[in-house]
Amino acid sequence: MRESHREDGAADRFLLETPHPPATVYGRTSWGTFSIVACDPDRTYWGVAVSTKPLAVGAVVPWAEWRVGAVATQAMSNYQYGPKGLALLRKGIPAEEVVARLTRADPKRDHRQLGVVDRRGRAAAWTGRKCMASANHVLGDGFSCQGNLLARDTVVPAMARAFESTRGSLARRLMAALKAGAREGGDRRGMESAAMIVVHRRPWFDRAWGDQWLNLRVDQHRRPVVELERLVGLEEANARKLLAWHAAQLRKKRTAKR
């Protein structure tokens, strides 16, 4: 696990997911987000989980495509990092080179933060030197955690440890990382939105279904990470029902052939 960061000093006290942070901290020129991009060890699922103060984080930060990779673009987000990053990953370009190309071409790269994982599970990240402290990123096997304008510099390392130590589906591991970041204080202005995207396909899936295994968003909520976990539980239960139904159909076909 590799960590990179910049910070200006010790953080003040922050309550977990404070619903109404001080107005003096939250301004038009401040951006603060913590996220994780990752794939599972078998490289059949890719995903992003994120939380922040502003609304509609799911519309900007997380990007993912099955058998291609995942991207999180944040801080003073460059929206184009999402589609352009996936386009480069689609060509088989490694995550590290994708990050280098996107940031090198961006005159405001010092204000950007970016996390990428490619189709082979290689991860890379960028934290611009002008991202608001505490700002850092941690790279690991098949994942990158990143955050800026954080309550304290322990947020991102805690996310990485949670992801590495949690067993289960990729969605569950992403959720564990996001919860760990929130417990450490998360966005120092408080948290009101969260989102998760997980992409996956199986050979028997209808082409019309696309690759959106999970695509969940929570906005203007007092406890967005808690609510996102509830929704993930519901969606994973639905997914288990779908897989069980398909397994039952296969058994019926085998029985009919006998």
C-alpha cells in the first residue's frame, strides 16, 4: 500500500457526517470528496464509491465500464477525465499512463484529484499540489483511495485498510472503505451525498441490460453513507434473486433433457 499526501496541519474536531457544518468552510471555491476506485481479484467487477458535501456527486465523480476500468474525478473536478479516461482505458492503456495523459493536458491539473484502475487491476492516482488539505491518495492491489478537503489525514489510509481487510463482494468492500472514511471525519464540511457504481456482466445477460450491476445515489441526506449502505444491501439482495432464478432455469433445462 503506497500513500501520497499533502496537508497544512492538524484537523479540528469533526462529528461523523455532520448535517450542518460551519458555513464559513463551505464556499463556492472549495471542493472536498473522498472516494475509492477498485476491481475484484478476478477482474470481473469494477466500481467506484464516493461521498462529499455537495449534491449530485454521482453525476460527476464516478465512472466505470465492464472489462475496461474505473475512474474517479474530484477536487475541482474535470468532468472530461471521466469519459476521456474510459476511452483511453478502452484502448488498453495502463492506469498510470491514463493519469499522466489526462493531467499533462490539463492546465488546471494542480487543482484536480484523480483515481484510476484499469482492466488488469493496475491502479494510479493524482493529487494536485493545490488541492485543499488534507488531501492525499493511497494505492494498493487493485484499488486507489483518494480524498481532499478532509477532516484529517487519516481518512484515506483508513479507507485503504478497510478495503484490504474486508471480505465479500466488491460492493461490500467499497462500502466498507467509504464507511471507514466517514468514521475518520470524511469531508471536513460534512457529508450530504454519496454514490456507488459497480459494473459487471455475465454471458447470459441480455445485451439490453448494459453493465450497470449497481448504480446508486443518495443526495441531500443527513447520513448519506448509512443510507447508501442500506440501498446496497437491497440491490445485492435483488442480484442474488436474479442469479438464483437463472440457476433454477438451468436446472429445469437439464432435467428436461434427461
